[in-house]
Amino acid sequence: MNYTESVEMYLETILILSKNGNVRSVDIARHMGFSKPTISEQMKRLRAQDLVIFDDNNHVHLTEKGKKVAERVYERHKLLTKLFMSVGVDEETATEDACRVEHYISKETFDKLKAHYQEKHS
């Protein structure tokens, strides 16, 4: 299933934040620069799509479905950043560009870039 850039960004953010422990809506708001009410509305949508759940302490967790999407986007982000830097793009620009491209690149193109990068850098 295809998700919007917004949905992918929220899921990727939750994945990244969860690497440091429990994630709360306020953590997401702080990280993304959005208001708590905006985050609350998006969390309702993500929950309705079975992408996140909340535990008894109101911590946000990715469902298996949400984690799969988040990991796909995050993998793209990391690889594209490395690829851009490998051709001379500075880290800040590479990271920003990867963040934009990761949502729109086709699976076929990404898979080919990944194979090419791994061949050249292994």
C-alpha cells in the first residue's frame, strides 16, 4: 500500500525516536516542530490505519505494519544520504535531499541504486 509523505514521515520519526526509548506524542511534536494538537490528530489517523498503537502509559508504538513502512523509508533515507555524500554532496544537503527523495523514488530505482552502491562500497 502507498502512504502519503506525511504518514511516512511520522512513522519514520517514531522509529527513530524509539531507538532512544519510549515515544510520547510530545516527543514527536518536538522532533517534527508541530503542535501537540496536530500530532494528536495525526496519531488518531495512524491508529485508525493500524500503523500505531498506544500502551497504558500513552507511549506510541509502531504496529508490525507501521514498522515495516517506517523501516523501508528509513533504509531509503540512510542509503540515499550515503549515496549523495559519496558523489561529493555535503552531509547536511545530502540528508535534506534524501529526506525528500525517499518518499517518491520507485522501488525499482531504489533497488538498483542500492545494489550499485553496495557493489562500489563493499
